[in-house]
Amino acid sequence: MPNRFVHSRQSRPADAPYLTVTLGAKDKAPPAAPTELHGESGDQSAGTGWLSWVPPKDEGPAGTVGFFAHVGDKEVPRYLIPLAGKPDDRVRMRLRDLDLAPGATVPVAVRAVDGAGNVGPVAVTSMKVSPRLEWSLPGIPFAAPFTGAAPLPRLGAAEIAVVDELDKVQPVTGEMIPKQPNGYLAVNHLWSAKTKEIQLYAARNEFAGFQVLVHGTANGVRPSLIFDNDEGGRIKTTFGRYRNIPETDKGPLPDPVVPLGDGLDFPLVLRIGGGEGRVPRGAFVKA
């Protein structure tokens, strides 16, 4: 038996794999035009709608397999055009991604094509696409929880700021990654140097985190987290610190967060008030 699976240049020509193609009856008869073209906008977004039609039966043996469609002078992308099912089973196509004006009436044209590549006559109609504009989101415009800058609190010779847990600071130049606007260290979405207040939001049993940034030198201070109300005793807190990766294109950069053990000194003492909604269950602190 011939080897149809493995062949190399050292193999005998008689053992080369081969492909047998069997042709069916010749088909030069194109399918008829689609019928019962119907367009509707329904509750679709602006400039879109639905177009449906009944596929024709192919006059030749190849069978109707698909369609070509145009909307105005634009060819409808292939990914929007449905395949042909059984003859007389209505197909449906959503008109979208065509930049049609909301509420516009557009001409549409559809041709059927069979498995032999014969393209049938065109069926035309016109339809009105949806005029409905997108809904606007209700609600109150977002307001930042903190406003107004103030000098940063000091711890010895160092300044203290609170930033997002995903912020990174180049330890030599102090560059923020990603870059932040001026005054970000004194007031941001998590804290205010003016009120010395931190706000965290989380669902029950979710972890929320923040990062304490020390500008300057302060030694011999251990981190602790103190809650002003009884709920604080039910909240699990852990501390970690960024370790620097020494060799990068920007010099040393903080990347991994490692647990801060009992034997490590680090400059931080925090106090968090316990107003409703202020202290989430499961606060996670990065220092």
C-alpha cells in the first residue's frame, strides 16, 4: 500500500503521497434571486437594523451556499452575511459596522451564489435603519472623594504619602510609574494629606489595599494599623513591601511584593477611622 503519511526526498517516487479529486457534474446554472426581502430596525441601536430573505433553490446540482450583499454603495462584510440553509428557510442578517446615518433609508441588494461559483440575479429593496440614539447613563457625575492639597505629613526627616497599591516609584529619581499629575501625593482617590484620611471601598470579604510612600529617611519605626472602632478587630490586615529589581532600563524598579516580617523595621504608623462604608472587611495594607 502507498505511504500517504510520511515522505522524504529519499523515498521512491512511487511512494509519494497523492490527492485524488473527483469532480461532479458540470454546473453552469446560477441560482435564482432571493425572495421576500424584508428590513426592520426594531429596537436596534442607531444606524443598524435587520434584513431577512428567503434563499432560492439552485437550478444546478451544486446547491446554493451563500450570498453577496450591498447596502447603498457599500459591500457588506463577509462576517455579517449568513450561510444559506435549506431552500425556503428564511435567513437573517444584522446590518451593523456600516456607518449608516441614524434613521436613514438605504437601498439593499442581495445575490445568491452556488457551490460552483455561479452568481444569481440581484434582489433589491430599501429599508430604514434605526433612528434610536444610544441611551445616556443616568446618575450623578463622579466627584473625587478628596480635594485640596496640603503639605505632606512628616515622620522624622521623611515625608509620608499614600498612593494606589499598583503605583510604582523609582527609588533613585522618585519618578511615578505611571506618571501622575502634580499634587497626586498630597491628594488622590485614596487619601488626603489635608485631612489625613484614607478611604477604601470593597465588598464583604474582599481585599482592598494601599501603599505608603516614604520620601526621605526614617529608621527604627515598625508599621502598625490601628482602627478607631470595634469593627477593626474583625478585619484581617497584612503588610508587605516592594523589593527592587536592580537592573532595568530605568534603573532599579520595585516589582515583587514580599511579606513584611516581624524582624523588619519600616517607617509607618497608620490610624484608620471606622465610619460606615469607610473601612471594608479584609483591608490589605502594603507598606
